[in-house]
Amino acid sequence: MNDQRDNKTLKSVRITAMRQTVYRDLMEQFENPIEHACDIAMGQVFISVDGKCPDGLCESAWESMKPFVEALARGEGNFFDGWMQNPHSAMISCNDGFRPVSFYLETIF
């Protein structure tokens, strides 16, 4: 994925929180108790402008999706030779092994 950017041609990317899975057995076995591990609400929408992280999006989630958002912003897509029905989209999960959130990324034309 190319890092060269021309902000005049970058597209916006909609990021929608679709689903969260919680692995309580793993949390009980391995995690120290923490509060507010994830404040993302299902259905919450963020807009990435110029391939940048939107305000309020979890930094850990952003690191998981950043290469895909940047590629979509450049007009790229069709990841993994037809993985998604919409070639200008991706379904990416954050890297929280205890409560991962799946995000639907889609180019806004």
C-alpha cells in the first residue's frame, strides 16, 4: 500500500462498528480487571477524512484498520482478490483478544 498522498484525490471512508464479541472465559483466566476497556457503541459511525484517524476512535482499533482505510481513501480496494462483495470495503476487527469489535469500512464516493 502506497504512502504517497494527494489530499485532493483522497476519498472519505465511513467506519461503522458492527459487532462486538466478548470472551468472558479468557477474560477471567488472563485479564486483570479493567473499567471502560471499550467505549465504542455498536452502530457508531466515524468518518476518516484524508486517511486520518477520526476523533473518538480507539487507537488500538485504528492501528488494526489504518492500512485498509488509507488504501480505500486512495481509491484502492478489492482486497484479497474479491474477499468483500463491495470491492471498496473491508471488515476489520480491532486487536483486543478479549472483546474484539468488528468494523465495516467503506469508501464514500
